[in-house]
Amino acid sequence: MATSTESRDAQAPSLGKRTLGVPALVFMIIAASAPLTVVAGGVTSNYAVTGVLGIPLSFVVLGVVLLVFAVGYTAMSQHVQNAGAFYAYVARGLGKPTGIGAAWVALVSYNAMQIGIYGMFGFALSDFLGTSLGLSAPWWVCALIGWAIVGILGVNKVDLSAKVLGIVVACEFLVVIVYDVLALKVAPEGISTESLQPSSLFTAGVGAALAFSIAAFMGFESGAIYGEEVKDPKNTPRRATLIAIGIISVFYAFSAWAMAVGEGHSAVIENSAAGPGLVFGFLAVHTPGWFVTLGNLLFITSLLAALIAFHNVVARYLFSLGREGVLPAAMAKTNPRTHAPVVGSLTQSVLALAVLVVFAIAGAGQDVMFPVFTLFTWLTNTGAFGLVMLMALTSFAVIGYFRSEPHGLGKWTTLVAPLIAGIALVVLFGAIVANFDVLIGLEGASVLGWLLPTIVVVPGILGLLWAFKLRSAQPAVYARVGHGGDLADDETDSEGEEPTQR
């Protein structure tokens, strides 16, 4: 058995050289969050839609929850390096059928996040070209420009994407920092910490506020997905994830507080109805015209960075599932020169193109904001719905994994922290379900309120059924589930079954 296993391992597809260090991975994680987009679009929307003043505190609360989640999550990443992180962790901790169900949920959720962002990107680029350069271009043409750039980077070396994202994210931070400093300087009602008080957050709208804010963190978990491409797989994903969560929570909390101070605590909720116009309108008054133009341009590149980051995640999930035989083996094909998961990347690009075509046809003759109100709002919130569900599931998977393979770690890491995080994430998931109509911009009950979540949940159920079919029809494939195509490190799999010989 050892000989056949070694032979299989030698032929197992991989993602190539380990090139990513902690700084590069931190930038890739934060790029998925899109800092300028979150501050200009997400924070303003949160204030305006929920009417909750304590938005800054929501980022602190969620940051603490996600840091607790990361204790077990990153500990597991040290022992399970797999490009399909959530999928592999759930499979190893809660069983293969649940893992495959989680994989299909992850694919739908990450695709929804990635493709949805094209709606905002297309609108933002079209608006920029029209107002700054006098050029008229439909949103879908602009979206296709972004689609082409993302597709090209997706089949190239991952460190090329990291370099591009690093530059973009650094510039985004600069623009937001300038806004924050000026907002604190203006402070029409003085410097106040009212928006940081618990009483400002824990009101009737707290569930909706937290549901909005968690979307700003989406992508923080992607560090583990690059475990096969980092220089130090034992430590790099863990350090990068913890650093990214800390930076995201503190930076967004500070920026949301600065916004409340800059507008005045009595006016920020009403003024936030302007959306990104609140931030860029403020900058137009207090900075030179070229800086406002730069800020608008970086808003676009912020969205592009998020598109690249989520595209890379989807491509690696497809690679992982193809390598293990859960999806067609062709998905595991990599570019021999760049080591990128080329088939997974192209598959994601084709799917994105198909959805863009559908929305372009549906939006013909509609309001200019159509791609924002539909493609962007519907799909990104649907993706957040699925990813929070996966995070809750992964918390309990961590407990299951370390119960069978403790690795000498303490109870805080293997039981207490994952349990606390799991319970908190279940509560948060409940808040998203309860407020989903609000999140997708509906004023009342609508078929979309249950249809979009169904698009996420049903694939999970089908994945579960597919796993049972694999177990009986293809036991060799089933034995590899969650192991990255490598069972050499386990004499038996996580369910106590002997690895099937080939």
C-alpha cells in the first residue's frame, strides 16, 4: 500500500512554488475586503439603511468574534494545508459528506461574492469615464474590461496578483486615512465617542447592523486557502489571518467613527443616504480636485482588487475538488509555467461571463443604478449569507478534528474558542436570515427573500447526497476527500476507514 500511495502522491497536482510571505498574504486577504469600497459604500449604507449610530462598535464586536474564530481555524490550518480550506476542514472535522456539502456551498458563495462585485465595478467605471473623461460606456462593457483583467491575472503567477493587490490596497488605505484625518479635523459637533457606546449599537437594529458589517470582513478566511503556496505553511496563514482581522476591524471601526464625527453624530445617518457621495463629496470640499479624482479611481481599483482576490479563491476551490476527484479531474490542471490553477480560473471566468450576459440583457433600458441594486446587492449579500454559515460550521468542525487528532494543543484552542465562535456565528447567521430582505434592499416580503438563500443551501444538500453516491460508487475518491489528494500523513482517514488502495 505504501508504494502505491507514494506513487499517487508524486503525481498529485500541486500549486507550485511557495512564494507568498506574510505581508503579501495580508494584502491579498485585505484586498478581498476592499477597504475604500467598504468605507465609502458599506459603512454609509449601514448607517443609512439600519439607522444605527453604533456602526463603529459593530466592527469591534465582529473583530473580537472573528479573532476567537481564528484561534481554532488557524490552528487547524497548521495541520491541514488544502486549497479548499472550509471544505477540507469540515470534511476532516465533521465527516466527508458534510465536507462535500460545504464545498458546494463555498463554491456558490464565493462565486456570488465575486460575480456580484462586477455590478458595482461596471457602474463605478462607467460613471468615472462619463464624469471625468466624457466617455459614454454601458456598465456591462466596463464590467467586461474588469473581467478580462481578472481573467489574465488568474492564470498567471499568484505572486503577480499579490504585487498588484499590494499596491492597490496601500493606495486605498492612504485615501481613507486622509478622509479620516480631515473628518476629525472638521468635527462640526466636536470629537465625540457616542457612536462607540454600547447603547448606540445594541438597539432594535443591531441584527441588521451586524449583518451589514460582517460583509466587510468577507475574505479574511482566505489565508488558509493559500496554504500550499506560502513560504511557511505552518505559520504564514495563521499570522496573516490574525494580522488581517486586527487591521480590518480596527481600521473600519476608526473610519466609521471618523465619519460620524466628520458629519456630526446627529446628521451622519441622514447624510449617509448619499452613499459613496458622502465620502467623495466631503473630499471634494476639503482636498484638491486631483485627489478626488484619484480617490474615485482607487474606488474602482478597490473593486478590481476584490474581484481578483475572490477569483483566486474560487479557482483554488475548483482545483482542490478536482484534485480529489469530487469534481472532474481536469479542474486540477495547472499552468506548467505559472503553476496557476488554469482550468479552475477559466471555469470561474466563464461562469462570471454568463451571469454578466444575463444581467446585461435584463438591465437593457433600466435605470443607471440597475447593476448596483441587483447584481451587486443581491449576489454579494447572498455570498455573505453562505460564508457566515460555513464559518459557523467550520467552528464545530475544528472541535471535531482536534477531538480525534489533538496534536498536543490546549482546550482553549481545540474546544473553548471554537465553541464560543461557533455559537456567536450561529447567532450572527440568524441575524442575517432575519434581516435578509433589508440586506438586499427590499421594503417588504418578496420571492427574492427566500430564493437567493435557497440558491446557496440547495447545492449543499445536493453535495451531501453526491457524497453518499461517491462512497458507494467510487470509494477510492471518497477516501481522498479532505486530504488534498494525499493520504500519506494518515494511516486511516478521519472516519476511521482504511485508505482505499489503487
